[in-house]
Amino acid sequence: MRNLPITLIALTAAAFAPITMQQEALLKESDHKKIGKEIADCIEAFQEGKGRLKAEEKLSESIAKWSKKKPFKDKDPLFANADLGMSLWYAHEYDKKKVTKGKVDSVTVPTGPPFDYEIEYCVWAPSKYKAKDGPYPLILCIPDAGQRPFDHLTEDWVLGGLRDQVILAAIPMPEDVDAWDQVGGAGTQGGLANMFTVLKEMTRNYAVDFDKVFVAGKGAGVAAALELSQFFPDRFAGVIGRTGDAGDTSHDNYRNLPVYFAGGGQKATAFADAMKDAGFAEAVVNPDGKEEDILAWVMATDRDATPTEVVLTPKLPFPNKAYWLEVPKTEEIEGRTIRAVVDRATNEITITAKHVSSVTIYLNDELVDMDLPVTVICNGAKNEDVIPRNFSTMMRLIYSARNDAGRIYTATRQYDVPKLEGEED
């Protein structure tokens, strides 16, 4: 069994199409399956530490042949994000994975280094689940304090219509509630390590829609869901709260991450109001929200994989990146922030940042036209470059799970960010 990387994540397909992107796919399903098999070979070679160059050479030659197909008209095939994303989805070979369906299954897995402890999570897949009928939305469910994952799925997620369409995975949280929003360490459970271990397992084994991965918390789990999801906001389509309050998480990193509170207290309302006031993603508070309402919201909500605006307040240890933007990890500084806006009509990216010395931008043809020069303006300093798509960069980002089946980057570029006028060290 291949051990694919932790691609932490569309449905809505009239015909089978794993990805929802601005681009339309140009190739046939058979083309995607062929390239997917070769991507899987590259990943396997990378993980085993042998044969990678040969596998990559074969894949590169196969992708290059796309340029000879009529829809491409001799264009660089790496511009075709939708086709590359679909191919990466097929690389998981979900149709070969044996999974339990139609009942709640308990699974024990190691968290792996550097954590090195085991967790037991629970999963539900629809009784009529078939990989070829996917992809399926995934909800990562955080139980209330003192509630077992098995009980959470059997007591709180029971709507037949939801169970028929959605994969559910209940995440065990540490006994110490204070550790729910912590990373974790060697032999010490942390909520973040537990959540991403489960996400890794689910995206490895189940035909998951990478643009419909949600985090849902119940009771005390609501605050944990909000805190954990904002560490890596670009992995998720949205956050769901059920009969619990929001905690003290700031809305700062929710620019493109919608929330839905089914129930909630004053902090949930304040969180949603703050998002609305900031002009951020959708924030819904439904005091009488039930599973039917949650299902409707999930089916109508997709991840914005390549947003035209990214706002990030960096923290330690996370987040230091969101979507196509990354900043160096440094000490936390009051007021440290960055905002980046794309104008695709002019091929310009404008960045305004405070207490940020440099920025790395991840690029693809969803974001800008990479056949043309790209202008990046950092605190007023203008840079103009032709940035070529790069096969090796794309593969490196696949191996590191920066690329996933709903979002492919084919180039990166780092820029210095001068201080704003009046900014102190």
C-alpha cells in the first residue's frame, strides 16, 4: 500500500470530477488515471528513497506529451491545474483501498514522529460508498469533553441523508482539555497532532473531496475546532460548531474560512459578527441549527483553494502560511500581519505587511497568467519577473503535501519586504 503524503483535502460534479477549480479539465479521465499512476510511482520512490529520478523522468515525459493534444495547442502542460489536480487525486488509488462502510469503525494508528504515540479514532463511510462514485465530503468531528469518539458518531451524527453522502471521522482529544489546542510532543498528546493524524489517514484511504474537508466541534470541541483550524486555514472548507461556545480564538486568520454555528453562545455570536464586520468569509449563527441544516451548508460550501485575497496574522508555532502565502517563522510580534491581493487582469500581486522581512509566494495559473510577467509589489517596492512553471517544484510540493488534489502550485518565488514608513524594529 502506498503511503501518500498528508494532503490535508470537489464534490459537485455532473460527471465524475474530483476537483472544483476555476479552470476546466481539458483531458479525459483515462489521461488523469494514467498520470495518477505515474505520480503514485514517484511518491512511492520518494518515500522509499530509491528510483525517484527515473520515476520523475517518466512522469515528466508523459505530462509533456499533453502539449501535443488538441486542447493544449502547444501550451506548457503545467498550466493545466485542473488536469494536474485530478491526476493527483487518482494517485491515491482509492479504488484499491479496503474500507469499512455502513457502520462506525474504530481504528488505532500511530501518530508517527516526532509524537510517537497511538490514537484510536472512529470513522463512518456511507453504506453505498464506492471510490468511483466519489469524491465525498469529509467532516472531522471533535467530541465534547468526556465523550468517546464512538459515542459521538453514534449519538450526534445520525441523520440518514448526511450519513448517505458524507464521510465522518471522530477525533480523540487528550484527557487534559487544555491540551486540545496544543501541537503535542514526544509521547504527549496534543489536539493538533491527533487531528492531522486522522486527516492523513482519511485522505490516504478514503475517496475524499479535498475541497470539502470540514472541522466540526461539539460542546467544548467547538473552541478546539476553531483554534486548530486557524493554524492551517487553507486545508479546510469550513468550520462547524454544535451546541458549544467559540472560546477565545481570534477571527484574524479566517479571511477565507467560513463558519457555521448550530447553536452557540455569546462568544460564537461575537466571532461571527467580527468576521462580518471585517468583510471575511461567511459566518452563520443558527440557534436552532440541526443536522439537516449542517448538511445543506456543507453541500453548498467549497474551499476557496486559490483566493484573490489572503490575510494572515502569523503566530508560533503556527500559522506562518495560508493558501499561496508564506512568511518566515520568527518570534511573535504584536501587530505582525500581512495582506496580499491579486489582480489577475493586470497580473499584479500587492502585499502590505508589518514586521515581516520576506514573503514566499506559491504560484499557479489559477492565480496569475504565468505566460506573462508577474508584478509583485511589497510595501511599495515593485518587482517584475517572468516566473517559469517548474516540474521539480511541483513535485517537491507534492512530496511535502503543500500541493493537494484540489490545489497545485507549479512555482515559488521569495521577495524581500521593506519596512513600512515609521515601522520600528
